[in-house]
Amino acid sequence: MAMQLFQADGDFVDRMIALAGLPWSRRSVEDAFVANGWEVPEDEEEGPVIGWWEVQFLPGREEGVDDWWLELGDPPGCVDDGSPDAVCAHTGCRAGSYVLHPFAYFADPDDPAEWDNEFGPWHSRPDVRGEATSADYDAEYLRVAALLRDRLGEPEPAGPWPYEDIDATRHVRWARGEAYVILLDGNDALSYGAYRRGGVAVRPKR
């Protein structure tokens, strides 16, 4: 058993909450990526180059050692308006748009060496706690929930998971302006469910 942890502190949740309070335009969200250190533009005139629909690796980290990433859905904005400042009200444009920041991964392989052969040297990463249990993972999820609750108050009443593009077996959701801040736990799609993944997502209301 082992768990990989990102430093999900007060600054982490504050950044996600601030993202939810922005106009859901491409310029606003991508400028926030730069302000948060999630992207470093190579050309200031051209601005950030964000890999929407895929994984956005955080800069300044070494792959397989301390790298972390964002999972991104459709870009903000409108398919009928190419302006980077467009804020779209179309359900189709907003439905698949999101920013998800993972903060914990958990796995319980029978053979850690064989696991690392298949998925890379995970157990030797400095941010992986060997022998962490599923109870430790649950405690981390609840700790982040408490940080969010301290800032956002009580969440919406519990209900079924409303999104098909992200897997979640449990979640807590807060409304924040025209967007949602969502704490979730589910199977990691990038590894085809090999890990459990805890994260905080921001996505616009549909």
C-alpha cells in the first residue's frame, strides 16, 4: 500500500476557489494558470500555451520524481466566438469544460516491484508514503474537505455524480458564482483505474 501526496494546503484550495470565481473565458482561466505557477509562457506576447483536453504538467518538476499535473477538459469560451474573452452560456460549450487538480493517489499492489515495472518507479518517489493505508487516503480526502468547508461553508446536499467525463465514487460540491468547486475521489482514468485519485475540480455551471 502507498499514497502519493501533493501539498494540498490552504493556498492550494484558495487557488481552486479563486479559479471558480473568474469569468469562464479562456483568457481569464489561462491567465490564472500563469499567476498560479501552473504554466510559464515561453513568449510573453503570445501568452500561455495550455493543453486543453489533456494533461497539463506543472513546470519546474522532474518527470517520474516530483512531477504533478492538471487534468483539463474542453477549453473555456464558445465554439461560435473565437475571442479569448468570450464567456459562453451554451450548455454544449460549458458541459465538458473543467480544470481538475489531483492531490492524492493511492494503490495497493500485491507486488510493488512488478507494479513499478509496469507503471514506472512510483514507490521510490519522494512524495510517496510507503505503507500508507486506505484509511490514510480517506483522512487526506476529509482534511481537504475541511479546508474547503472552512472557506465555502456547507456544500450542496449529497446527490448522484452528475458528470460522465470524470470518474468519481464520492464527491462534495459547492456552488461558487457561475461555477462549482468539487472535491472528488474516484478511479484514475489516466492509469485505467490502477490508482484511486483524489482531486479538486472547478467547472462552470451548465
